[in-house]
Amino acid sequence: MLKEGLEKQEILKILEKKLSPDYSYDSGFILGSMCTAPLNFGKEIYMKYINKNLGDPGLFPGTSDLENELIDEIGNLFGGNNITGAFTTGGSEANLIAMRIVKKLRNDIKNPEVIVPVSAHASFDKAEDILGIKLKKVNLNEDYELDLNHFESLLNRKTCGVVGIAGTTSLGLIDPIDEIGKIIEGKDIFFHIDAAFGGFVLPFLEKLSYKIRPWDFRVQTVNSITADPHKMGLGVIPSGGFLIRDPSILKKLGFEIPYLAGGNFKHFQIVGTRPGGPVIAFWAIIKLLGLNGFTNIVKECMKNTQYLVKRISEIKGIKIVAKPVMNVVGITTESGESICKIDEELRKKKWMLGKFVDLNLIRAVIMPHVQKPHLSKFIEDLENILKKMKIS
Ligand code: 0PR
């Protein structure tokens, strides 16, 4: 029940106590998260512009222009030209927007189907549920690669969309987007790429001369991309991104909200009131870091990733699931024994990794907050656990 107001000091004390069970990024224990602490400058800018609402762009035309400028810049980074789109609350909303477009563009299909890899993020299952589309899931082969033959066998007259992933949630792998594009070329099928994680890793890996398979707007059949600043972009939560090649689609499928200030605005996002602060913060982050800043951050993450891979490969009883393409590392047992008990023991020591039971792996995401000393300590604890469990 609401009581009399308290002193600020008292509130701060209560909050500190109530939030004390939370983990912090700088402790290093958050080893399986795709989020990280935002860049300090981004936080500052966010606080300064926290009251901006992009749901009513007529009130905030400057913020709205900044968003368009930013989307255009990200579109360029992803090999596109005059790309449009919007910031979202995250990858889930961006994927939901994409799936709505996929369905709407083909309203001639009665029971629309979308082909997604079995490794696709849960947001596509949510989209299936919300939008009433049918997901057809493509198997992976023993190398965790999309099975292109199976993919082709799922194509039919009801297929209105196809999803490729650039940075899978479980292993950070990239689907054969070029090959998928060739298969659907000339067919009236929308091609969406989920680069929620990979979007702000892959352009910088390329800059570091890593050989990266094509995944972005340079693949001519790619229609739209999800890429989240609140993952490897070091943006504030919430900041996701939805980018689309053909601007006329958003105009066609947006909802007119005539009473808004300035009128003539169309909402194609899921949410109405939309935070402008994260957009402005990311604009500032991009300006501050520039290509070199991001590239150096990714370089450091990859150095630490390779260190973890090397240390894991020296331990008997466990192994790396697949050679990492980006800063995501899957770890499993050599014998095929369940990884769950090891994960349980790691959690007792506060190590928080992602657990994927269907793939029998635990996932480490080597975000910028994960430093080499954290990884050394992690390996030490892991070795002790394995010895105790008589696995190594
Ligand atoms: N697409 C991909 C490929 C993803 O990996 C994710 C989330 C999404 C879409 C959805 O993004 P939003 O969560 O922004 O809607 N991937 C992370 C995951 O499931 C989300 C996450 C982040 C989970 C931080 C835990 C955590 O601590 O692993």
C-alpha cells in the first residue's frame, strides 16, 4: 500500500539493499550475456535526453532526424544505400516488425509460412504465436551449419519469408546467407537477417581482415536486418535496430496516427511511446568511437575469445563445440555426458553462462566487460570443478 513519502537517503539505502543480489558486469561473473555496460559517454547523453519521445516525432523533429541519420549510417556500415528503419526496444521487437512485414506483403497467402533455422532466437517463436504465421525450422548439420537441402525442401507456395542469422544466439555462427539468397532469387519471398548480435561485430571483424561470409545488404536479395546497439554496440538498454532496403514498405504498412503533433506520421513499430534517449546516446557513441574505436573493442574481445578457446582446449574432459566466428564460445563435454552438472557447479561459484540443453552446451559471450584475468579465474574454477567431478 502506498504510504507517506520517504527521504531520498533512505530510499537510496533501501534500493541498495534490495538490488544487492544483482550481478554487475565489471565483476566478470556475467560470462554468458549479450549485453554489457554502456559506454560512459553514452550514459551521460542518455541521462541528458531521457525525456525525448519518438512516438510523437512532431514534438521532437530534431531527435527524429537524428534517428534517420543514424539508421542511414548503420545502413552504410551494413553495405547499403539510403537504408531506412528505426530504433526498437531490442532484437525481439525488430524481428517481430520484420515478421509482420513478411506476412503483410503476402496477404494473398492464406496460411503463410516463414522458414527459419532451428537455431533462430525465441523472438521468432513469439512472432509465430502473435502473428499467426507458421514457422518451418531448418535442421543444422553436424558442423552446426544450416542444411541447405533441408532448407530447399521446406520451400513451397506458402513460403512468404526466410530468415538467416548472422551471429546465432547459441554459438555466434553465420548462416550461408549468400547461398540462401541465390535459392530464393526471383521468388516473391522476403529475406530477413537477424544480426541482433553480429551486426556490431562483423563489420569490424572484416576491418580486422577476418574472412567473413557475406551477410548484409551487399547480398542483393537481403531485404531487412535486425542489429542491436544494446548488445555489441555498447548502447544503453533498450536499443535495438530494424533496417530495411525498400522505404516504400514502411510507408505502405505503417499506421497513420493523425492526431499526433505535425500529423502525417506512420508507426510501423510495435510500441507507441518510444524512447529517444537511447537513439541520441548511440549517435554520440558512434561519433565518439568511430570505426577505429569499435574495431579496437572487437579486436580485444576476439583476443580474449582466442585465449579462452586455447585454455579450454588444454583441459581434458571438455571441448569447444565449434570454432568461434565471433566472440561467442560454446563448451561441451568430450564424452557427450550432460553439461548441466558442470553448469550447476559453476553457478555455485557465481559464474553465469548461458545453458543450451538441446545442444548440451554452455555459452560464454566474451563481451567488452570480460577481461583476461576473469577468464583465467574462470578456467581455474572450471578445472577444480572437473577434478572434483572426476571428469578431467
Ligand atoms: N536475435 C538474436 C540472434 C539474439 O541473440 C537475441 C537475444 C535476440 C534476437 C533478441 O534480442 P532482445 O533480447 O534484445 O530482444 N539474445 C540474447 C540471448 O537470448 C539476449 C540476452 C541478453 C540474454 C543478455 C541474456 C542476457 O543477459 O542470449
